[in-house]
Amino acid sequence: MIKLTVKICVLLVLCVFLFTSCTNHFKSHSHTEVNFNEVKDVQLTYKQNIYDIKLQFSRSVLNFTLGENNTAYDGIAYKVTPQNCQVFYSGLTHSFDKETLPDNYLPVLIWQFFSENGNVFVTESYDSQKDCCYIERTINNDFVKLEVYENQGNVSYTLIIT
């Protein structure tokens, strides 16, 4: 009788330990809704270079500006529509027919990523090592991933293109 009671107690303790430890490992995370109708500060990693950009995607139009990164590209702004790509720098503007640009041209890649997902979308996965929600796509043989980090009510974005 005592052996049976001890076995039952050990079994109960093991069950409690097993079930409570599993909930810590399989924590569920809700996916984040992302809205790029308004300008967002985004950290862009492109071909191992890191840039701070301001990005907006609204009504099929992408606007982004390279920030103060201490590079020759600082202050360059792009406006990409379904038809063309405009480049702005130091008061100069140049417009290109989007169809004539290479598929892996950075502004075109970013525009295609957002045009496939829209200006408001929900992340699809969670990375427990980085503690972020993300969405990723392959566009014209390039890997594009948007990571969304939330920390104490602050939201930050990282766009990685490789």
C-alpha cells in the first residue's frame, strides 16, 4: 500500500513538473499587425550594410529615405509606384520607368515586398531566439524578411534583404 502511494505521488510530481515546464517552452505569441500607411523608422540590412531609413507604403506607393548613416547615400529618397521610380537627392530628381530597372534594384525589391503584402498585414512567424515576429518572402531570387520587435510598448522594425 505504501509503495503504491509513493508511486502515485512520484507520478503526480512528474506530471506536474512535465506539464508546467512544457508551457514555458511552448509559449504562444500572437502575431503583430503591421501598418505602413504612416512613416516608420526601419533599420535596413542590405548586402551586409546597415542603414537607418524612413519608410512608408500607402496606396501602392513606396516612399523611403536613407537617414544619417555617415555614408555617401545619406539623404537619398525614393518614390516607387507601379509605373516608375523617382530618385531625389540635394534638390535633384530623376525618374525611371520601373520596367527598365533590374529586378534586384533595392527600391524595386522593397516595393515588390510591400505590394505583395499590402500596407497593413499580419506577421506570420515568431523567432524565439530574437524575440520578434516576422514575415519573409523570396522576391526575384532575393530573400526579404521584415522583423517586428516589441519592447515595453515600443515597436521597432528591421528589414533584411540578402
